[in-house]
Amino acid sequence: MIGDRIQKVVIVGGGTAGWMAAAALSRTMGLQLSIHLVESDEIGTVGVGEATIPAIRLFNQLVGLDEDEFVRETNGTFKLGIEFQNWGQLGDSYMHAFGQFGQSLGLLEFVQYWLRGRREGVAGPLWDYSLNEVSARLGRFARIPQIPNTNLDGIAHAFHFDAGLYAAYLRKIAEGAGVVRSEGRIQHVLRNGETGHVSAVKLDSGAEIAGELFIDCSGFRGLLIEQTLEAGYEDWTHWLPCNRAIAVPSRNTRPARPYTQSIAHQAGWQWRIPLQHRTGNGHVFCSEFMSEDEATAVLLGNLEGEALAEPRTIQFRTGMRKSAWSRVSRTTCTTLSTHCGSASGALRRTIATSSACGW
């Protein structure tokens, strides 16, 4: 560190979290920071985070991604919303579509006109007034930011993509911007004897990688934020009891829907995410009410195409870190503010979220 200026950043963990952090920092900080990412090919990633919301476009723009190239590189498809099936009762279906619906007039929101129209029997269902909803149901999409000759917003979109391919794409961009990657497992975390701050990580090869700011992207393990610094975890199991997911890809049998499907089951719910080369499927459930064998059978029985791999189980505990930052001095906060002063809010959120292992 020169004066109050951070120079060395170490990102622990790869996957989408690590390489998003690396790409964002290298894109916005340029030569101001030395960025080192540590990951091990032997440690798998969750790799099922394939559905996004429109905010992902802000991040992609921040990093400078060309949208057409991004979709090609990640086998992506366009997403206009999320369809929920059976959440009220069997047979129910509704879509949470992105973007605007209706047109507000004067001081009154559109929904007020819609409510009166429903009372008078002249208005259809609310989502009939959503361009995203109508387009999604028809399997249509176009890049229309605004409907011509009106004040109405156009189609708001996000993406489905292969999380592994997205991480590889961002890695190429980050390394091209100077990010250094080290392969290896972390065997030991070194801490400053006076402050307790993390000072370096030691790999199984014996190499030590020192830094002034460490971003923990090690996923559920929380190698730095929890195992080392013991920041604490707020358990939400009482409210969100699901603690397992069975994931499996399947063969495409139809043109890709421009929306994600979320299907309620007896003790959880199922996701269905269409990509160019396959469909991502998973069954999130609570092990107190359903065994893994039963959950797997439910998932395999509700695939639209042939399974392309053996189902795998992901265990997790719902909740959040009690602290996103740990052992961060006032000087560090000051220098981060200085570094990020010209960066967008998307980058500042990136740094905070990465450090909390929230992705």
C-alpha cells in the first residue's frame, strides 16, 4: 500500500462470483490495482445460477460486453419474466413479467384505472397490459427499448445462460485486462498478528499470495468471511426451510421459451431454464419432508426431455452473512471510496456482494 492507496486485491474463488468481481475491478480500476484471483479446478462450482433479472444488463454494460457476443459465448437465451405454476393450487399459472404494464395518466397510476375498469367490466387481466407478458406467452422477442410514437416502455429483458461458460467468458476478459490467476487449493490463511486482518493465503504448492484487500468468492464455504474471520451467519431456516436442490440438465425438445418456469411441488419447487444447447432443471426441497430419492424422482418425472447427466445434490442453508465486510479499517474504506469515486453504483454493489459470498 502506498500511503492510503490500496494496490493489491486478492479474490478467493472463481466461478461466476469470482470472475464477475475480477472483470468489474479490472475494467473500472485499470492500472490502479493489481488483481490476483485464486481458484482450484478440483473444487467444483454450484453452476446452476443460469437465470437472471434485467439488472445483469447493467453489469454487462459496465464490463463492456457486446450483447450478441455474450449470448453466443454463453449459449444464452432471452428472458422476459418468470412463470409460476401450481403455487396457489394445482393448475394455477401466472407470470411475473419484467418491465412496465399499462400507461399511467396524470397523478394516477395505471393500476387505479385498471381497478375501476375491472369493477365496470371493461378491463381484462392486469398482465394483458404488459408487453413482456404478451410477448413471452407468444414466444416472441425483439430489442425494443420504447414503443415507437408512445411514452410506453418497450420490452425489458434479461438472460438465461450457462454459468460455467459465463465464468469462462469473463475470465478471458479479466485476464486480458491484467488479472493474474493462480491454480491451487488454499491450505492456510495468514493473518496480521496485530490487527487480525487477512494478510495472505498459502496454497498447497507452498506459494503465498499477499494482498491488502481480500474478496471472498468461495461460495457456501465462506473460507475467509466465515471460517477465518467468523463474521457470523443469520439462519433463515425458520422462514425458508428448503435446504437441498437436485440439479440435472436435459435435452431440448422445443424452441426455447423466453421465460423461466418455477413449478411448485409437494415439498419445494422446480426450475426449468431453457438454453441454446440444453435445458437446466432443478428441484429445491426440504429434506425434513422429502428424501433425496423422492425429490430426484419428482424432478426426473417432470423433465421435458431426456436427462443428459446424472442428477447431483446441492446442500445449503438459507440465510445471509451478518456482516458483508470484516476487519476493514477506516483507511481501507476511505481508499475504496477514492478508487470507486468515478465508478458506477453497479461496481460498488459488485464489491460488497462479492465479499459477502452472496452469489
